[in-house]
Amino acid sequence: MYHVFYGVILLATAGLFRLLRQPAIRILLCVYAAFWVGLLYDVLLIFLSKGAATSGGWYLYAVVGAEVTLCFAGLYSILPARCIAG
């Protein structure tokens, strides 16, 4: 089942490359990228202090809105509207 989601993510990412000229998409991508930089910094600090490269998954709730919006925008730019809207 995870492979199906990986395919959807790859398809949405390919669609986002078509939308990079739009300022709203670039802003959401910057927010999402800044979050991941911060999370990787957290993982680095935990690894250096405890020896485990891990972090709390609950931090992902902070960017769910950006993630869903980017995923839908990417899919919408690739797939026909009738495939998404039903």
C-alpha cells in the first residue's frame, strides 16, 4: 500500500514542477522546506545528545495544511479535473 502512496507523491511532485512560477506555490514550498530544515536540525541535536536519529512525529501536524495543499495542486496540474473531482 505504501508504494501506491509513493506513486501519488511522485506524481504530485512532478505536477508541482509545472506550478513553480506561481508565487503562492513557491511560498508554500518555502514554508514546507523551512519546516524540514528545522526538523532535521532537531534530529541532529537529538542524535548528538542521545545517539538516536529520531524525532517526534507529532511535529508533522504543523505543516499538514501546506502538505495537502501542495499535493492537491500538484495532482490537479497533472491529472484531468474529472479524475480528481469525481
